[in-house]
Amino acid sequence: MPWTYDDYPTSMKNLTAEVRRKAIDIANALLDDGYEEGRAIAIATAQAKKWAKRRDKQIAKKNTGGSTGQAVAPESEKGDGESIHVVPDPKREGWIATQKQKRIAQGKEKADVINKAQEKAKAQKTELCIHNEQGKVIEEKDYS
């Protein structure tokens, strides 16, 4: 059953309208490709959230009270959902890892910067995006 912006899976109700629309579009495309309904919903929701994260968009509607039942990471480990990106350093030879436009690691060797960024992404339970020399994302690792 294809979904519409007005008739969608209950599991998408807490997404912001923009992210929910993206998830619905992805889910419908997956259904067209023969995916089972439950699997299409799960994949579409995850992909829509990644899409929103990369664009610094709010993913879920603001919680108006009550407990979510989810454990909260200690403040020192929180990454507020922001992805970590390993990119070429434009000012020096080498690589940097950034999160929300803040430098969190740097070095001459890409592998060293990736290792530091990976540790941070695991601790924060967030996504790590690794770019090539031209700035294109070549690998994504999700630690959430």
C-alpha cells in the first residue's frame, strides 16, 4: 500500500513533516522495488534521518513531556546527533575531523584522524562520514 503525506505509518508520526515526507517517498520507492512493508518502513526512516542529519535539520518533533524510555549519554559523551566528518584540511596538508564546524582532530595521516574520529563517534553514538580528497563522502559508519 503506497503511503501519502496524510496517510503514513504510525512509526513516522514523531518525525518532523519534512523528514516524514522524505521517509514516505523512500518507503514508497522501496515498495515499488518489491520490499516488504515493514522492511521498507525501517529502511526509509533510517535513511530519512541520515538525510536530515547531513542537512542539520530537526529530525523529530519536540517532546512535550513524558519519558522517552531511552537512556541518555553522559554530557561529556553527548554529540547532539551531529555527524563527524573527516575531510581534507584546506589550510594545511593533512586531514581534519569536524563536528558542527568545530575541529575535533587533525593530522597528516588520514588513518590517524579517522581513528580519533571513530573513537569520538562511538562514544557519542553518532555517524562518521569519511570524505575523499575532492570532498565527496566515500564512507559512512553509523555508531548510533
